Amino acid sequence: MLRTRLTLGLVCLLLILLSMGLYSITQCGELGNRIEAITRDNVGSGRNIQQMKRSGAAMTGALLSLVTNDHVRSGTDFVAASKSFNEALAEESSRHSASPEEKNQIAKLTATYAVYDKSARAFLLSPDQPDVAWRATAYSLGQSTAQLLDMVDRLGLMHEKGLSSGNQVTHEAVISTIRSLILLMMTAGIVAIYASMRLRRGLLEPLTSVTSSIRQVGEGNLDQTVPVLSEDELGVLATSFNQMAAQLRQYKANTSDELVRLTMTIRSTLASFPDPIFVLNSQGAVEFRNPEADQLALKLLFAGVTRLPEKVDQKVEEVRASGQDYLPTLFKDAIKFHIDGQDFYFLPRIVLLRDDHREVFGVAVILENVTRMLLLDDVKSNLVATVSHELKTPLTSVRMALYLLHEKAVGPLNEKQADLVATGREDADRLLKTLNDLLDLAKLEQGPTQLDLHRFAPSVLVENAMREMREIARAAEIELKTEIAPDLPEVGIDLLRMDYVITNLIANAIKYSPKSGEILVRADLRKTRDAQPGVRFSVKDQGPGISTEHQEHIFERFYRVPGTMKSGAGLGLSIAREVVVMHQGEIGVISQPGQGSEFFFILPLAPSVETKPSSRIV
């Protein structure tokens, strides 16, 4: 097994390293002990030889002092010197590390010293008779002393020779140790090289082969087979990879038919769409279009248009540059095509096609034919405008007559008649307001209205609305508060139209707030949905709140929350939305039942040019 081979290789290297370490420690210890013994022996032997030389000289001096006839001092000095010589000689005799030559010399020195000591002691005890015999004895002792000291010198030379021999032995031991360590290191190197070659051949090469095969599979080449060279873990890995590759090939074969069927299904689905669909690749070339798109392209070609209309191409480029899909919902964004002598209107919807890594690889363009809906909407708007206009004139007359009756211009009224006239007047006012709202909404829906845009500080819009609505709020016993962030940038707005928006929101808040309630009008800096800076205006009340299911319909025409007891036609918020959208803004509501509502709209900042700054309050 691979694990066993790796373990054995590592164990062999470890054993070699341990052997080298133990051998080095043992040899270093032995060499240290040997050097220590040689040093200790050298120091002791040298000390003994020097002591014997000093003692020999001292004994000679003691013998020579007899000339002064000081026998007591001569005897004492000789005994002390003899004792010192004898101790050094005894210590040198007990040295076990001495060579045979040294031991032989020490024995001769010992015998010579014994004779010398005996003769010298006898000479010291002889009477003081400087005759011929006495001088001969003294001369003989002097010769013996010289011989004794010469033997000590020879012993020193032998000791130096033995020390040199010991150093030579130590040096040879060091050389032998170094050679042994070099041999072990070479053995370890050979084992390491062999293990590396085996590891490369048995582990790295199979892994490299598996890695290469995996890379090929990742690139889509599934015809990969890794050879199984062993039954160890690598062999199991190679077998598992081959099984996986075989399963992938089988899966690819099975899914190819499914992909074909899926492609046919998608094409059939797109072909059944009643609207033209164009799919562009990353270079902008059309890769797919459904039959409706083919017919439209053919008609456009006959009309002199070789590509998609210029406005659609511009929108496609804008979508590519911004990275945001273009999904318009208003009829004013529709594009007109003049085909076969008729005008057709298409609402372009442009969607970026992205892969799993969010990378764009194409664009889908859907041209929704809104010609019929646009005509119906125009008919509806014209009908509403016409009916509202036709009703407004007689309604104005009826309202004027009711006002004259209420003011008793034609005569007095009793109490019941006055109540009926007051009720009729209020209904006429409400009906006239509804007709005016319908006319305004019809004008907004008929197409882009020229806005009288000027740059205003956000505080101007808020203060105008507060000035208009403060008395109404006071009459309803409601407190109006403002909270305007400092140093807000200016916004480009049509002041009259935006004044309608914010006063409508405040009027609704007053209508649904309880008495002694509080309404907060706020302006601060916020981000729009596309992360662009803008100014957020909001009106927060303490009313009953709006449930989530009604919030998405609250800005639709004529929509009123079920169960609402307050009067109204449900047009004010719809008009407010149209005005905010005309200003390229956003409008919405945040509410929870029982916690009040906060209606808000966000306006983009005023451009640096094209509008005139203003801070007037109207």
C-alpha cells in the first residue's frame, strides 16, 4: 500500500538519522574522555617531574650545606626534600597511563633513588672529617645526584613522547569518526534520493496524470482514462476517476437528447410568442429571432430599415453600458414603426442575458405590440376628458345656483331647505373636484407635458405646502411639523405641479389623522432605486395605516381601501404618481395597520445646467 511505502521510507531515513546522531554522541563522548584523561595525565606527570627536579636540587643543596657545619639544618632540609622527591616518585609510579618505557624508567629511577637516599643519609650522619674518604663520598653523591636528575629528564622526554603518541591516537580516532559520519551521510543521501525517485514514480507521476485528466474533463473532454498501475490508494483513485468519467460520458449521452428536446421546446415556445423577440450575442449580432421578429424584420427591410430601429439600438447600448435591464411600463416609451402605410407602436423590453458568474453574454429584445392598447387608452382618455368637460359646464351652473340659494340671494329658506341646499352644494363641490382631477389625469396620460422646470431648494416646496395647509390642519385640530435636513442640494421641479403632489399627501394625512394628532413633513438626502442621489420628501401621519395587500394598489386610479369611511374619488394619488414620474422620480408608501402611514417621493438632484436656480416662495 502507498501508506506503507511512505511509512517505510520515512522510517529508514529516521533510523539513519538516529544512527548518525547516536554514533556522533558516542564518539564525541569517548574522544572527550580520552582528551580529558590525556590532559589530566599530562598535567599530573609534568607536575611530578618538576617536583622531583626541585627536590633533587634541594637535596643537593642540603648536602652542600654541610660545609657550613650546620648538620641540623642540612639534615632537616635533606629529609624534607627527600620526602617531596619520594612523594612525586610514588605518584608517578602509580600512574596507570604510563607507557612501558616510562614504567621501566620509573623503576630504574626508584632503584637509583633508593641507593642515593641511603648513601646520602649515611653521609649526613658521618662525622665531620674532611678527609680523602669524606671527599670521595661527597663526590660520589654529587655524581649520583646528577645521574638522578638526568634520569628524571629522560622520564620527562619519555612522557612527552607518550603524550605525542596519545595525541596521534586521538587524531586517528577523530579522522575515523569523521569518515564514519561521512559514510552515514552518503548512505542517508542515497536512501533519500532513492526514496524521492520512488515517490516521484509511485506518487507524483500518477497524481500528475490524474490532474491532467481532471483538467481535460473540466474543459469538456470526457474521453479520459487514467491507467491503473497499482492496487494502493492511487490505484483506487485512478479507478474511481475512470468510473466517474464513464458515468459523465453516459450522462452526456443521455442529456444530449434532452438538450435537443429542450432547445426545440424553447424555440417552439419563443416561436409561439405573438410579439417579436430578438436575441443578440455579445458583439451585437442577431443570433435568434422568432417568426414574428422575422416578419417585422422583413417589413422593416422593405421600409428601408436594415437593422433594428435606431432608438432600439440606442437603448440596447444604454443597457449594455449601465448593466441594468430596460423594462418600461408607460405608453409614452413606446416606439412607432410606420409599416405598410400604418403606424404601429411597440414597447421595447431589453434584458441582459447572464451566465452563472453574472457575466453578460447577450441581450434579449422583446418588442411588445401595444398599438391596440394605446388606441383603446386614447379612446378612454378622450372619452373621459370629453365627458368630464361636457359635465363641467352644467355642473358649474348647478353649483352656482346652489351657492345663490345658500346665500339666500333669491329669498329666505327654512331650516330643512337650507340643509338640503348645503348638502347639494358640498356634493357639487366634490363632484367638480373629481371632474377637475379627471381632466388633469387625462392631460397627463395623453403624452409628455412640457414642464416648467426650475431649480428650487427643497425647503421652498415644503414651506409652500405648509403655508397652504396650516389653516386646514388647525381647523382639524392637527399639528403640522417639519424636519428639513440642512444643506440639501437643489431639485429641478415644476413648482406648481409638485406643490399639488405634496399638498395632496398632506391633505390625505389630515383627512385620516385623529384629532390632536401630529403630521411630520420631512425632507432629507436619500438614494434612488438605481443608487443615484436624490432628495426624499415624506409625509408621516398617525392614521389607521394601510395593510400590505392594499399598498400596491393605492396609486391606481379610483382605488380606495375597502372599509374607508372618508369621502374621495381615489384620483389624487394617481395624479401625484404621474407628476412624480414626469419628474423622473419615485413615489411609494410605508405603512402598517394601526401604526400610521408614511407617503414619500424621491426627486433627482437638479442638473448643473439647463435649469434656472430659484428660491422664491409662491
